[in-house]
Amino acid sequence: MREATEAIVARAPEHDIDPTLVRVERLLEVLGDPQRSYPIIHVTGTNGKTSTARMIEALLVDLGLPTGRFTSPHLHDIRERIVLSGEPVSAHRFLATFADVMPFVDLVDARGAQDGTGRLSFFEVLVAMAYAAFADAPVETAVVEVGLGGAWDATNVGDGAVAVIGPVALDHERYLGSSLEEIAAEKAGIMKPGSIVVSAEQDPAVAEIVLARAGEVGAPVVVDGDGIEVLSREVAVGGQMLSLRGLAGDYHDLFLPLHGEHQAHNALLALAAVEAHVGGGEQALDLDTVRTAFAAVTSPGRLEVVRTSPTVLVDAAHNPAGAQALVAALADSFTLGRTVGLVACMADKDAEGILEVLEPAFDEVVVTRTTSPRAMPVAELAEAAEAVFGDHRVTVAPELPDALDRAAELADAGGVVGGVVATGSVFTAAEVRMLLGQGEA
């Protein structure tokens, strides 16, 4: 397993984007185009993609449909990215798929060396493995999360029967564009002729682009707040109680064990996507099935409680929009008393923008770094934090284990029962989970 993982990881990393589908299309063609073997629900957006995909999967599995799910990045184990009916692909199946795919990868790499299109990337190989594993299983529906953007994302070699577009905000500007309009155009690229589009409520500029693209491909669009909506939500122990209006009916008394209003809206998109997929949006789902599915949903690393006394939460927010959702959910769902942030970001992210959003929610902040080679240097992050929080509210701890210990001490200082919120990247959430014995996702 380790050798296979290392062989894949040795390729160009997933954040190093070359905007072309040529290589992955070639690979899938020689594999027999497995992505044509089943309908796809394709999920994009700036934040919330993984949670939404996991909710869609839960609904489909409880409806009795063999389902494949592809999400990224993983928290702990690469097999988390390729999931069959709710369970990560086994090590045996992962290795078998790797063995089946790699000879064809070598062929495509050789052709790329000849014509200048280059080698397949880490992400492209994983996408092909996922599509192949789903065809081999076989699955009746694949739930596929975009890696980055949409139009040029490797997953877009599949044609989504349903396209889900979560909230669009600024992120990955180096690759997707520096404006909401440019980013929206990339994400809208997953819409295909004849698909049904389910969209979050968007900024007007984004909504205009989504609707224009849908018109070009002849795809009907349903939007959160216009035909589908969150009718009500109440904070509950361990999550929230929801009533949702879907495409084909109202669904009351749904318990969702995830925190924050944003997760209620992710649940709405998931519900509408499954209604669109199963009955064209004209047939309501069984209420008890929806209740059972949502009650069992998990989304590790997304405002997740990983320890008590003091409370330690991890959240994968890695851009200002994600930080805004985190801050709103903390105010909505938690009473932590003294709240200490533990923040580590990637070097290519808007750390100052993230910290500015987080500042009102944190009494103090401990800045550190993860083991990722992309991690922002601690001194650079500390400078940004001191500019936002002031020197007296910032503690610097170069090593994450020490930072976690220091944050816990600060949270309990003065006899106040406090909490620690570890955030800034997926790596931050994953490594804190590991340190606290939560090594599975």
C-alpha cells in the first residue's frame, strides 16, 4: 500500500494545476471510459463540497443504491478519497485498481513525453482510479467532488446528470482567476447538456454566470431560496433540527449531527440533488429514509469536536469565506467561554484575510505550522497575526504538538472553562485529529 501511495504522490501535486483535460481523457479512453458506466452527481463550489457530497451519498445509500464517492483532499488515508457505499475502498481493492491502471498511465506518460503534454498528475491518476473502481464495483451512481474549479478539473471528464454548485467565493485565485466572475465561470463549467443544476444562493454576479451557462447547455436550474429552502432550523445537542423544502416535498424533523447554518444549506442542496437524480425532481423521497440518512451523516474535520475538557474543535476552513462560516457556527452552536484559536495555514492562502475574519471570535491565537511542505512559515504567519490581533494576543509555537498544548493551557487560564479551535487548513484539522487519537475519517 505504501509503495502504491508513494508512486502516486511522487507525481505533480494536486495544487499544481495544468488547465487541460487531454491527459486524463487519454487515460480514461484506454481504460474503456469507465466514467460512462454510471450517472454522476457532480459537486463544485468554494466551500462545503465534501460535506455536501457525503450527505448526497448517505441519502443514496439509504435509498438502496450502490454508490461511489470521490472527494478530496483526504485527512489521513488516501483511500478516503474513493468510497464505495459509505466505506473507503479496501486496501486490496485500491492496490488492485492501481495495478490495473498503472500500465496505461505509463502509456499516456510516454505519449505526453512525445507531444509535450507531459505526465499525468497525482490528482489525474486518482480520478482515473476512482472512475475505474466505480465501474468495477459496479455502482449505480457516482458522487464526484471537484478538486479545484470545474471546467478544467480532471473530474470533469465525466458528465454530471446533476450539477451541484455550492457557494462561490474567492479562493485559489492563482489558478481560477482574481474575481468572483472568473471563478464562477470555471465552476459553472461542470454543467453539461441535459443536466439538472442545483445551486446555493449566490452573489448576484455569480448567479448571472451560473444562469447564463445553464441557458447555454439547456440545463434547468433550482436555487436555494427560490423553490427550495431551509424552512426552519434549531440548534440541538450534537447538531441541529431542520425542516427542508425540496423539489418535490417538505421534510420535517430532520436531525443533522453537524454544526452551523451553512451545513443546513448544504443538506438542502444534497436533498434537492438526490430528488433531481432519483425522480427528476417530481417525486418526494421517503421521509423516514431521509431522516435516517441525515442522522448518520459525518463530516470529519468540519467543525468537529475531537476532545472535551477543554473542548477542542477542528475545522478545515482555509479561506475567508470558510472562516466566516466557522465564526457564525461558533456563535450559533457553542458556548466556549474563553476561546483560543490554533491557526496554521498554507503559504499560498490569504492568511491575513482568514485571521481578520477569525479575530472577533478568538480571545487569543496560537500560530504554528503543519508538516505540509506547503505550510506557511511560522514567522510569516505570526507577523500577519500580530497585525490583526496585536502582539499581546498572539503566541508563537513553531511545532504543532507544542502549539496544541499551549492553546489548551490558554483556554483554561484563570479558571474559565474554555475551548480551542484548530483551523486554517485541512492539514491543520487532520494533524490535530491525529494528535488527539482521531486517526480515522
